[in-house]
Amino acid sequence: MAKVVAESRDTAARQQTLGQTPSPHISELASALADTDHSVAEARIAELLKAGVGVPDLCLEHLAPAARELGERWERDALQFADVTMATARIQSILRSIPSTHKAKAGPSEGGALFAAVPGEAHTLGVIMAADHFRRMGWDVGLLIGMEHGELCRRIAKDDRTVIALSCAGRHSAPALHMLVEELRGLRPDIGIVLSGNVLNDKAVMQSLPRFDGVVDGLATAEKVLNGVAEAALVSG
């Protein structure tokens, strides 16, 4: 199992960079997460933890690529939306059940960060995992998913966290993203806005969107980006 974990780690890193087909290990984990028998996914996670995989690596190198694979299967009509929803709930349950393996570090400030899915966005696995990752790192985190534009804006306007990380899976959600960012700049000129998700790979859409204070292409770079945006927001605020 240790060899499998090492191979999975190396392959997942290459795939995240090159956008390649997931390794058999990641495909198996994705299938386990979508299996109607919850014990299948639990057994896979238990094997990884027993092999010495820590919580950060479990999220970055196993659950994150498996979540991307689930989203891609749905886009190919290889999975039903109900299956993806079940897998999302299962990942949330897994994240709640496993203990942190390191002492949480304080964030760069008391400002904290909001993590939100763009209104109408069905791909929420990534933003859920990102919020959990930063919560484990000691950040003051808020998670906003499944909200319409008006409700999302009202929640953000009343919140005092200094950074918001928005997740957008692609051009289908680009109009909602554009409208949201424009309104947030007026409602919260003090907040730093960070963008993540597959929309980053669509150059035409990115050129049409408003300015962002930072972009994140994966959990591995997220902490550095959000730290920088948070510090800049505190200085300007």
C-alpha cells in the first residue's frame, strides 16, 4: 500500500499540472466515493490513513483529484447528478470524521476568508474541500454554497472577513460570476476577491471577466495566494 500511495502522489501531481487522465488509484477512489455502499469509500480512506497519508496530503493528492474526476464524469454523462451530490456529501462526512494530523497554524490575520460557489454552480466539491483545508490551518472560515445571487450578496455584505474565494467551474457560470464580482466591488470595496475552478483554463472567458485580486489553480498554491491577498486587503483597509 505504501508503494501505491507514493505512486498515486507522484502521478496526481503530474496530472494536476498536465491535465492528464487520472491514475487508476484516483479513478478507483472516485468510483468508491460515488458507490451506493458507503463502506467502499470508508475502506479506501482507511487504507490511505493507515499507510501514513496525512490529512493535507489526503485532501491535496487524493480527494481533490478524485473530486475533479467525479465532476468530469458528470460532464461526460458518465454519472448522474444525484451520484455527484451523494459523493459531495460523502466527502464532507469524511472530512468531518478524520482528525487533523498537525497543530493548526494561525492565519495571516484575524480577517479570515469566505469560500463561495458562484450562484447556480453545481460543482461544489472543490470549494468544500478548500474551506475545510483552511479551517484546519487555523483560518476563520465561512462556506457559502447553493445560494442565489441576492442571498449570497447579502451574506457577504454583512460578513467582516477580508477575503472571498469564489469557485467557478466554467463558462456556463461566467455571467453569474461577472455579475457577482461587479456587485461585490460596490458592496465590499475592502474585500480581496480570489478566483478558482476550471474557468481559469478558459482564456476567452477570463479576458471578459472583471479584475481579481488573486487566482488559485489548486489547493497546493491556495495558501500562498490567500495569504498575500489577505495581507494586501488589511493594508488597504
